[in-house]
Amino acid sequence: AQRDNLSEVAVEDIASDGGDDDSSVSCSIDLHASLGKLDQCLTLLDEKKRISIVYAYVDGCSHSEIAERLKAPLGSVKAWIKRGLAALRECMT
């Protein structure tokens, strides 16, 4: 199963930020913590929901493109994304 490690991406973004004031560091730490939580929540999703969300929000694929990649009905992909996002929202709170 394909899964991007969002925490590593966040660390690279924070490192390249270049800001060194206290608020920037604090925001960077908060962002890193949030992305770590998001990565953890993504691992709790079943594979089809996780992959669909990654394709949509990381790769920028349309629902139709995701359905084609997964060889799944369009309605199923839409449901996976909707239910996956609901589960992520609940997990993140």
C-alpha cells in the first residue's frame, strides 16, 4: 500500500522555512505535531480510504482519476473519501 510519510515532509518544510523568531519556531513545532497526529490518524483508516485521500489531497487526483487508478466504481471512491475525511476529523479532535 502506498503511503506518504507526512511527518518527514513537514520536517523538511520547517527546516527550509528559514524563520528564526520565537513565533515561527512555535508555529513550526505546532505544525509538526499536527502533521504527526494526521499521519497517525491516516494509519488508522482502512487502506482504500487512506489511499483515496492521499491520491486526492497529496497527488491532486480527481475522483474519476482515483476510481481509474483503483479500478473501483466512482461512487465507492466518493464514499471512501467522504467517510475517510469524517474519520480523520474525529481522530484529530
